[in-house]
Amino acid sequence: MKKIGYTKNGIIQDSPIVYADSNQIVFEADINNDGINDQIKWHYDRSSPVTSTENPKDFNLYRTQRTLPDSTVIEEATMPASVTRLKFTFYDEDQNELASPVFDPDDIESIQVYLMLESLGAVDGKYEVTLWEKTIYPINLSL
């Protein structure tokens, strides 16, 4: 996400964030550094739990990368089945929290990511928990 809006030629993109809510973000950037913009989508799908583990709280986290303008899928990945919570929180230039879904993604200046992982199986009846939280300030949003 640090590369949101990045272009190889240094031209600043208009509106590099396409969509943003608490469970997903869609943005454009030249991820491959090949001069062609890609669209990246991170999506936490709480509609169907992972069935390959005994943990009833884990859901799929997907990352899809498409080339633009034709939307050809370059890469589609499902993150390991231990994600039990993902939340994106978006802030404007004054660090005011923006409502989700974000009405005008051009208002976004920083993104807080909260990720909770749990073990695939219980140990003594409990799931081990790992938390990761980071605020990302994509340099190309504040130019």
C-alpha cells in the first residue's frame, strides 16, 4: 500500500484510490515498475469462513492485481487461513477519521491497517493470537 499512486515516470496520478471501506481497498499503482498501471485490490471476505481449519473465526483475505486499462488478472492470491480480523481505517490530511465507505477517496492521506491472526487449531482450548497494526502514509497521496 505504500506504493499507492506510484508511477515509473513520476507523473502524479489523479485519484489513485478507487474504493475504500473497512474491509477492502482498491488502488492504482505501477507495482511492477514497467510503466503500466496496475489495479490492486485487498479484500477481506467475511461471507464464508475458511473450512480447512478448525478455527471457526478465520476468513479469507484476498489480493488481486490487474493490469490497466484492460483489467487482465496478473496475480490472484489468498492469504493463509488464519486471518480472523482485518480493518482498514482511513484518515484525511488533518488525521480526522473518514467514514466507511469513504465517500471521496481523494480525501485519504493515511491508512491504518489492523490485522488479527489466530492459530489454525486450539491449544488447550484457546487459539493463539497475533496482532499487527500499522499506519501507512503513501508518499504519492500527499504530493
